[in-house]
Amino acid sequence: APPCPRCGSAATRLTSEFGATACKALYRCTDCLEPFEHVKEI
């Protein structure tokens, strides 16, 4: 899983396979609770 862009924590979890576009996934940091999008790797 990608690290949190806000706090840098590796404790993140996938919340949705698809974000605003099909090439992004939604994650949430379990430390600071910040939701963020991550571009999927091909």
C-alpha cells in the first residue's frame, strides 16, 4: 500500500478500488485518518 502523503505513515488501507477516475484508488491512513487517492500502477 502507498504511504500517507500527509504524515508519511505506511499504515494505510484500501477503502475503494476506484476513485474519481478508474486509474485511481482510494486509501485512508490509519494513523492520521487522512483519506487520499493513489494512481494505480500498470
